[in-house]
Amino acid sequence: MKITKALITAAGPDQRNLALQTLVDRDGQRKTVLEILICEVRNAGIEEIGIVVLPDDIELYRSIVNFDTQVHFIAQDKARGYGYAVLCGAAFVGNDYFLHLVGDHLYVNRSEQPCAKHLVEIAQKHNCPVSAVTSTRENLIPNYGTIGGRRVHATTDLYQIERVIEKPTPTLAEQKLIIPGLRAGHYLCFLGMHVLSPTVFTLLNTKAEQTVDKSFGLSEALNELSTKEQYLALEKNDLRFDIGSRYGLLKAQLALALTGDDRDQILTELVEFLSLRNINS
């Protein structure tokens, strides 16, 4: 199996402008969030990228990527939620595995290996869908899709997914999502990056037909996916930033700055700023 396509969703009411926000990347260059995500995808060896956007945003987005012919824009015609946004990419993806990212998250790797590249390599090695997850404190899990399952034998970072629940309460997670070997009070939550099989489109299409004009998410389809084929989770210690959350964009910018080429300069200026704050107070 070789993964050749990626799908980025950016049509949600809170997403459509976030992907166009400008940050200074780790190389010191100004880039939009979308451009940073495209770099992440291409570092994973993928060139063909589909971006799900609102019909009225297509031309604006196309200009942001300088009319790159390997970036394709897919119109989301109805506001029916995250699951429907992914389903809109079915024709673009076809009958292939694909890398999926969300347009309102940024990822900052702590190791030499970028998250998307590692995820694609694991999916190709095991010939199955794989989602990136990260260990998350129980007070934060109501914000994320969370998995239950078991560690794959003789590995330290791979898990067999047996259940997916969207934004569970800590009580529900304690009952259904405990994974042996994890630190007490911690669960594995989605990082916002997946390699998925085309089976997910069949599951989403069924959900779309069942819900008529209502919104539906992705997690329910992923939960069902875990019952139909081998579905793994890759635990990453990388950072993910929901740039739509309070101070999310600021936190993402700080993380990029403090792990980039201008790290020493930024640290010096931050120390000077904090010193002035202490003097003035």
C-alpha cells in the first residue's frame, strides 16, 4: 500500500477563516496555517491534496496556495458537520487510503520525525488505518475523541483500537476507555491526524442517509471502523494546537518560535519582557 493523497477539512463555521491566519513558521518565514499544513503533508511524501471548503471560499483559498495544480478544492455544499465534510472528499480520494488532517489544528513535532510522515509510514507498514493519539489528562478528554483498546504486543507506541467515543466524560472514559499500561488518570485522545481506509466513506455515507439533513461527526464512523478491520493508534508525544480555542493561535505561534531557527532570539526577548513586567509590578 502506498498513500498518495491527503484530505484537509476547512469548511466548518469556525474553521473557514482559521486556516488563512498567518504565522511565522520555524524557518522564520511567514505562512498561513494552510501552507504550514500543506508542508506537513508534503513532508510525508504526499503531493495530491484535497481541501474541503465552502463554495464561496474556493477562489480565495486557491490564491493562497498560488494556484498549485496539485492542490484540489472540494466544495462542501451543506453544513452537516465534520463527518459530512470528510464524506465530501470521497470522489477525490477514490478507493485509496488517505491522510486526513483538520484545518484548524497545527502540529509541532518534538522529535526529528514529523507526525504525518511517521503516521503514513506506520499505516503503509501495517497496511491498515492508523490514527495519531496522545496521552491526555482526564479533565481534558471532554474536548477530544478518545479511544479504548490494548497495546500491540512488543511495541511501545502502537495500540489496537477497539472503541472510539467522541468527547467522553471522565466517568464514561473510566468505564469504557481504560487502556492497560497508561498512567492513572490519562487516556489516549486523537491528535487530529489520521490515515483512513476507503471503508470510512461507506460508513459515513450510511450515516448521511440515516440522518437525512442532520449533522453528524466522524468518531461514530471510526468506532464502527474498529469492528470491521484492523485499526491502530500511534501514540505521539508531539504538540497539537486547536487554533480556534482561546489563545490557541498564540500558543501555536509560541511553539513554532521556540522550536525554530529564531529560538534563542525569542527566548531572550521573552525574558526581557517578563523582567520588565516584574519591575513595573
